[in-house]
Amino acid sequence: MASRHVGRADGPAPAPGTATADLHAHTLRSDGVLEPAALVRQAADVGIRLFAIADHDNLAAYRELRAPGAAPLPAGLELVPAVEINSITRGLGLEISEGELHILGIGVDPDDEAFEAALVQQRGARRIRFAEAVAKLREIGKPIDDQLAAMDLAADGALGRPTLGRAMMAAGYVESVDEAFRVWIGHGRPGYVARTGLDPIGAIRAIRAAGGLPSLAHFAEAPDRIGLLRDLIAEGLGGLETNHRSFTPETRAAMTRVATNLHMVATGGSDYHGDDGPYAATHALLVMPEGLVAKARTAIAATTWGQRTEFAAGSDAA
């Protein structure tokens, strides 16, 4: 997860954000800290009008918020079904950091049974990995069993390493989730357990089969990996997250050039999880030009979900 390696920004608090869209955020249904309803309220309060909860391997938050009888969404906010799949590159000879490429599935059909079956398998692999990591931490003298027992893990359908990091904080081993990743549970650290699951092509094909837009998330190496991008585009990759909240202006510009030259849909998001404070603090770091938002909206309108709903394309749709 890229946000774990970015860390909290130093210096004074950032100015309030201006982005009206966020196509990559997380709730307590995967590895975030907020309930879905709380997150959409916070997003709406700072001006978000186009919002995609992209929990890992999980569409539960979207279904919960759109279920019959659920409370209405905040006025003016459009919620898009999305998911993030941590695809495995280990063994493919791609030399990718941590052996993973994260693929966002934006505008997937939340009622697609085959896609949900694939996500069920992904979540099952997550639970196995989680248990193995807990055991490994126990073996190296950093047990977190008591801390996990005090957490409401039933609310998290896609257990991941941020939960391990929060338990390590509660146990007093680290001062932040970022520190837990850097020292104990990140790639190559003593408590790391390799992931299993879909590879990038499998993830892209599953998202396409569910009618969604596959977008490569927070891959700052994209300008130097054009050959890889072309290979993934040939398999159905359609978008590139050019505007992740951690990117510098120079990185955003380079990523945008890549997306433009390869005719990819530029997407962007906060990648909010909640460990560094309320949504507004992370939103303040997100840059999303309205031109990008309009084009992303058009691409979402072309998805299976977009076509069967009243979702509207165009910059004036919000």
C-alpha cells in the first residue's frame, strides 16, 4: 500500500483542499478506520462530489451505503462502486517493488456474481496471510493477540497489514503504522509474509469482465516502465492514477504525460485510510484538476455500472 511508505507530511498543516473528486479511498470494511457512512459525510463536508470507495477486495461499503433502506447519501455526492486489488508480480520477472501492482477497478458492477466470487477468494487469501503474520510476530517476540482481541475485526472483510500495525501501536511496539511497516511488517522486514492471489492480468481481466475500468494505482515508476504499461494495456488496463495524493507536482506532470501518450484515462485519489487524521487532512493533499475529473467521469459513465444507472458524464454533471 503506497500510503504506508509516504508517511505524514512534515511542516505546517496543509491548506484546505479543493478537489471535488476522489476515486480511491478506504473504509473500515478493508483497512481504513472509518465506517462507510462516516467517510462519505467527511468527504462531502470538504467538497467531494464524485467519490469512489475502493476497499481492498471488497465492495461491502458500497453495497451497505446503497442498500434499500439505507440513509441517503449527502446531497450532491455521487458514489461510484470501486475496489483495489493488490495483484502479485512475484515470479513474473518484472522486478516490481514489493512484488505487487495495485489495480483499481472503478465502476465495476456490484452485482456481478463472478467478480464477487473472485473477491471472495482474494479475501480468503488475505485472512490466511493475516494469521501467518500474527504467528510470525509472535515468534519474533512481538505478540499482538491481546490487542487484536480488543478490536472489532468482524467489521473488516479484507484483513490487511494496517490492522497489524495498529495492533502493534496498541501493544507499544511502534509509534505509528508507518513505523510498523518500515521496521516490522513491510516487504523484507522480520514480520513480512508474502501475498498470494491474482496476478495483474488476472485482476485486469476480472475487472473488465465486471464492466469496470482497471486503473493502475500509485505506480510512480510508470514513466520508466512504458513497456510494462503497454503490455498491461494490451490485456485491458485502461487507466493510470496520475494524481495520487502523495505525488509531487513533478511526479503528477510526468504521470500525466504517460497517460496522455498511452491514451489512458487519468485517475486520482487520496488513498485515505485514516491513520493520519480526519479525511480533510488527507484531502488537502489531493490535487484533482477539473479537466481530469470531467474525463474520468466520462470514462465511468461508459462502464457497465455507469450505463445502467443515472450516472452522468461531463464536467457539469455534478
